Amino acid sequence: MSAPPISARWREGVDVILAQQLVLGLLVGGLYGLAAAGLSLTFGVLRVLNIAHGELLMLGGYGSFWLFTLWGVDPFLSLLGVGPALFVLGLVLFIVLFRFVVRAHEEIRIKNSLLIGFGLTLVFHTLAIRLWTADERSVTTAYAGAAAKIAGLTIPLSRLGGLILAFAILTALHLFLTRARWGRAIRATAEDWEAAALMGIPVERTYMLAFALGTSLAGIAGGLVSVAYSISPAIGLEWTLKALIVIVLAGLGSLFGSFAGGLLLGVAEAASVVVVGGAYREAVGLLLFLVILLTRPSGLFGGR
Amino acid sequence: MKWAWGGVGLGAAFALLPYVLQREDLLNLGILIFLSVALAQSWNIIGGYAGQVNLGHAAFFGAGALVTRSLWVAGVPLLVALAAGALVATAFGLVIGGPAFRLRGVYFSIGTLGLAEILRISVGNLLPEISTIPAASLAAYSLLPRYYLALGLAILSVVAVALLARSRLGLGMQAVREDEAAAEASGVGAFGHKLTALAISTSLAGLAGGVFAYYHVSYYPQHAFSPTWTFDALLITFIGGVGTIHGPVLGALFYVILKEYLAVRLVDVHLLIFGTLFILVVLLLPGGLVEAWARARRLVYRSG
């Protein structure tokens, strides 16, 4: 008569595994949200889709990696360097490339931005292989293995830190966009650039700021990825797609929508790992993306 | 017309090449060029003539390769296997294009990007083993039939684009590319033209994949789905001259020969060079080599 207890314990085991996976999914989801927020900002304001967003994230990750291995800078602290560095890279990319793209009419603008972003992915990818080889890297801090145990669930602290920081950064950005003068200029330009121009807002500089903020967010997300997960030159496309999935899930124009969409994607992926196995983790997320893209193109949460 | 005679001459020269020089390396280089011509022309139809930026062309190349290889190795006659590969590639195209073309702008681009990634990951998970030709066929392996098959495909793709460019259908595609609303107003159905362009494009890409699968003795099935193929198609088409008949041919010659030359000396830096060249072409010289040639001629005639 020992069959029921074993099956009951088995069920309980599955529940713990599922709960553990969901927690991990939630933690990685915050980074999906952060990556998506940057892409959504540039897409929403400039109407250009930068396919190289994931590559910028990858560069940010290597920035943290370098600061840590060369000078022993704590990866969370190194974000103070990586964020501004990627901001500057964003300014340069805008001035050299995207400044010319945004001058074109809407359809040409999107098309050219896709093409140029695609070219950039190749350039950054090759550059990263040159600089850091194709190996997987991660920042291994003294506290890398530290984890909190809550109700039988393991919560890796560096990942938890990543999630909290992602949320904090999005909150700060939200305050900037709603309260600060330049933040309002960005929102006005996103709504109607012609009207914004008539109100005396320097549209091109606003575009430049929004684009650089987007790349900076990508860089910070990359830094967090390098602490809690691992980076390699090949992760760019993967992260671009994650960000796109989140945007399709959450729609454009809301930072917290992106964050929620990121968490949702993380959890959905984690659940799929338990249900269909880890081998299909990426494929499940992407399939979800295609189905939503093809059925509810405005995003589940409405919006534009 | 001069370009047409040049093309006939080039085709004849390639057809006679094996009779003049029996060098394996030249045959292999020829096959690479022919495959590149076919792949680039197939992208040119949807991207150049119909104006829809396909960022996942590898999906269709890979689908053609996978189906053709599996059937051919199982003993199905080669031509039937090739046709089946082209058919499956087209089916994937319609699955994405059908819903995506009802919407405007970026949906087709990110849909194809996602599709290629789903297929790449899934094929890598399902078929991790290297695919090798069975020993019996290996003994009979000869390069010449591969050479002529690939040459035939390249010629087919050029002829298809040449016929299309002048046909009512091709003109309709170009009208849709230039201005969708105006095309619709003139009675040119945008949806039908885009979908037809995609069907022709993906079937050619599937055939190219099939020839690739017939040509290679052993390769990882996942390799045929690698983003490299999408990059190749875009780089060749844009460097040569997008939306022209002879551009992709010039681009393929330029790209493959230079790539072979550079890869020996600089390992992977050639990707950096081509990526940068691609971005420059998109930004500064949208007509590629074809336009550069025309401009140079005008300059010479004016000063001469």
C-alpha cells in the first residue's frame, strides 16, 4: 500500500521543480524586460528598428567582463561605466548612421534601419570574436554562488540583484520621461514629431538622446547578463529576438509594460522547460512570438 | 542588352571551364559562386523587386537543404528531392507571408527573423549528428554533375529575375515596392503581389539549399539554417545592386572571390569589411556596384 504516498511525493517534487523554474524564469524575465525597454524606446520615438540591439547588449556585457577581469571592478559597480560608455556609442552610431536614416520617409526609414542594424550585427559580432574570442564568458564574483533559500526555493542573489536593478533603472527612466524637460521632449517627439518641432523642440537632438538612452539600456542589461548568466559573441541575435518578443507581447510605448512582458516571457519559457523539456526553450518562446505576431500584432496589452 | 550578352558570355565561359582546366579548386569556387548567385537572386525577388526586407532567408535555404538531403539519401531521385525541398521552403514562406503581408512594415522582417531562429534551434536540437552521404554514394561522388547542376540553378535564377523584371507581375511588384497605396489605387493588389514574390523567392532559395545538400559530402543539418546564409544573400544583393538583374551576379563574383582571397589571409576580418561595406552601400550608394559603374562611366564620358 505504498503507491499513493510515492506518487504524492512525486507530485510534490514536480511542484517544487516547477516553482523553482518559475522563480528562475521571473529573474531572467526582468532582464528581458530591460532589453525590450531600450528597443521599445528607440522604436517608439525614432520609428527605427535597431536589429543590432542584442549586439549592443553583448558589448555591454563584455564591458563589464573587461572591467572585472582587468581591474577587478565589481560588475554591479561597473554598470556606472558601461551605461555611459554605451550611451556614447549610441551617440556615435546615431551621428554616423541613424541620423541619415531618420531623415527618410516612414517606410524607407524602417527598411533602412533594419538593413543597417543587420549590417551592424555582423560588424559587432565579428569584432567581438576578434577581441574576446568565441568562448562563453561570465563574470565570476566572490558572491557568484550565493543564494537565498526561501520555502525550499533557491534564489541566486546576483540574479535577484539584476532583477531589482532592472526595475530600479526602468523606474528612474520613467521618472525622467515624465518629469524632466528632455524626457517630455522625447515623449512629445514620439507622439508627433512635426508638432514637437513647431513647439520648438530640437527634434534631431531629441532623437539622438532617445537613441543613446536605448543603447545605454542595452549595455546595462548586458552588464547584468554577464554577472548572472554568460555572454558570448553569438548572443546578440538571441537577445534581439527576446526583446522583439516582449515588444510584441506588451506593445510599444510603456516601460512598465515592457517589464511586465519580460517577466511574462521569462515565466512562459520556464514553464515550457518543465512541460516540453529544455531543448525547446528558445523555440517555444519564438513560437509564441510568431503566433502573437500573426494573430494580435498590436500586442496583448493593447497600446499602439 | 549589353548586360544580357555579357551574362550569356559569362554563362558559356563557366560551362566550358571544366573542359579547359580540370582543377578541383576552381570547380569548388564555381559552385560557391553559382549558389551565391541563386541565393542572392532569390532574395532579390522579394527584397529588391517587391521591397520586403526578409531577414530570415536562411530558413528557406535550410528547409530546402534538409528536405532534399533526407529524401535523396533515402533513395528518392535527385530531381524529385529538389522539387520537394523547394515546395517545403515555399510552404514555410507562405505560412509567414500570408499573415505578415496583411500588415505593413516590420512584421514580415521580424517574422522571418524569428522563423529562421526557431528552425535553426529546433533542427540543432532534433538532428545534432553530422549528416554524411552513405558510403555507396560516396564512392560514386563526382564534382562535375554538382558543378553543372549549380550552374544550371544560377542561370535559372537569373533568367527568372530577367523575365520577372519585364513582366506585368514584376512591374506590379515594383509598383508595390515604390508606393503600396498608389499601387492599390491603380488596381495592383499589394497582398497578392507580395505573396507571389515570396513564393517564387522561397522556392528558388529552397532549390539553392537542395543543391547545397547535394554538393556537400558531410555537414551539420543546422549549418544550412545558420544566419550566415541570410547575411550572404543580403550582402551580395546590396553590394552588387539591389533590384537589378545583373547586380546580384556581379555581387556574387565580387563577394565570393574576394571572400576566398581575404579568408586565407585575414581569417574572419573579411566579415568586418563586408559588413561595413554593406552599411555604406545602404546609406550612400543604394544602387551598389551597378550604380557605381554607371556613375564612373558618366564621369569618364563627361570629362572625355
